[in-house]
Amino acid sequence: MIKKDIQVQDKLRYAKKDIRNYRNLSLIFLAVAGVFVLLLILCMKDIINSFEIEAFMLAGVFCAVTGCVGTFLMYLDGKIYLCDLKKKGFTIPETKEECGRSLSMLPYEEKERKEGKLHIRTFILAVITGLITVAAAVYTFTETKRPYPLFITIMVILTVIMFLQSFNRLYKNDIDIDIVDSRRIRKRIIPATVTVTIWMMVLGYFALIISGLPTFNYLYYDQIIRYYKNENAEGYRYYMDSLPSYAKKIEFISWGKACGVSFYVPQENVKDIRAYFEGIDEPCIIHTIEEGQDEFAGLCEQVKDLVTNFDSKDYQNCVVYEFTELYVMENGNTYSWYAIIDTKSGEVGYGNFPSEM
């Protein structure tokens, strides 16, 4: 396959005047932001008592800071660009109009420069991106309520792209107008950094949104329960750390600070599940049909509302475990936590909706 030659666009991006303008604009925006912040402080201390003015000051701070950051990044990008031109041998013009906005029209003194294997700036960005990706992957699979494999995959792709762009044998700079070959043109370091930052901020924002949505994937059960127990060990102390390996037909849902689960176990394992709940060393009442059919049926219906999808309706074979000290209020009232088992079908269900969810 014949590779197509790629030539850098013959265009001067910055001149000395542009850099000064961006620097001055950045300082002006910074000063304006300072004024808005000062007025906002006066509003917060009720020296200026007006909600409309306070809202206007907040909007002003946001706009001024955004303008300051944007123009500073343009200034920084321009400084790096002119530095690269100077190293390559170009004479830097005062304005872009002096050379008709064309790189090829700039006075050029060819310098002998040996191109290394790596573009150092892009390589450093790739390393930083990779470290953030690894840290995010470890964090999301250990500390969060649920992992985000798609987001980590996107971050890995960003890392790979940055590493590929750091190799000079694959990419060239956007000032190499004298080089015509099949290498792609490398993105400048400031735009590349901004792009990576925006991607990671967007991914983090969507992760926060998704963490509050219902989770139906029972494969996340262990991590979600671990997360809940780290947040509130008392409120989730009755939950199994892991579902039994022999559990089948698992129905699981978690959202907010509530979760419920139901599953089936083989008949020979029913006694193991019962032993788990009976082995919890806390006040527990074991309810059966012997307490009265109507009362027990009502209790079973109440418990079924707390679990995901407990199907059994043959309450004669059900056992309900009521742990009576899940929540003990200051006034002495208690709230219970329930588990229900159908000893004939092997169906198990438990869960609760915390009052603070």
C-alpha cells in the first residue's frame, strides 16, 4: 500500500504582537475577575445586600476567569510556538502581515538539528495521562460504588494516542514545512493538553451522574456492598459480602443508598443460607407460617417490597428473619431489617431502603 505524503499547512499561527496581545488580555481578565471577586465578598458579608448583584458578580467571576484561562493558554501556546520557530531557524516577525501569514515567507537560517526519537513534551503528557488512567482504573474498581470500564477504556485510548504522537518517526510538528513525507502532523502540546483535560473532566462528570442511577448488574454486587459498608458499616452489616458461588437467577438493583437482591440456591444449600442469617449475633426474630397465615402473609408481602424480585407466593414454605435493631432512634423506636427464604424453591431475598437515602 502506497502511503500518501502529508505536507504541513503553510500558515504562521502567531507573531510577536499576538503574544503581547494575549498576555495583556489575560492580565485584563485577571484584573476584572479580581474586581468581581471583591464585590462578591462584599455581597456575601451583606455590605452590599442584593441578590441580583450577587448573581451578577458570580456570573462575572465565571466569565472573567474563563476569559483569563483561555487567553493565558493562547499566550502560552504562542510562546511555545515562537520558541519552536526560533529553534528551527526562522526569524520571528513582529506581525503576521509582514510575511503574508505564511511560514515559507519568513527569513530562514537552516540549522543542523538532529531529530530525536521522541517529542519530549508530548511524551510527558502521555506519561501523565497514563498515570492518571492507571490511578483512575484502580480507584474505580476498588473504591467507587461501581466500576466504569467504558470510561477507563476511553482514557486508555487517549493515553495510547498521546504515546503514538510522541514518536517522531510517526508524527512531525506543524512547523516542518520543509518536510514532505507520510507522517501525520502532531497536535500542539497546549491544545493536546486541553483536549485530554476536557475528555477527563467530561468522563468524570458522567461517572458522577451514572453513580446515582440504578444498577442492575449483579456482577457489581461485591463492590457495591463494600462501598456501602465503608460508608455506613452499621446500616449494611447484615448484607453478605459476596453472593454464594452456587446462587442462580440473581436479581439485583442498587440506587441511591438502597439495594436489594434475590436469588435461588440448590435445595442442598438452603441450610447454608439459613445458617448464615441464624449465625448473625444480633437480636433476631424468626417468623414462620405457624404465627398465623394472614399475619405471616402480610409480613411476607412487606418484606417482598424491600427486595428486588422475590417471586415465591407459597408462604407456607417461607421463613422470614427479622433483625430488630437495624436503626434505633433517639425516641427508642426501632426499624428492622429482613431476609426471606423459600425453603422449598430455594429462593432467597433481602434488602432495605435506608431512611437517609
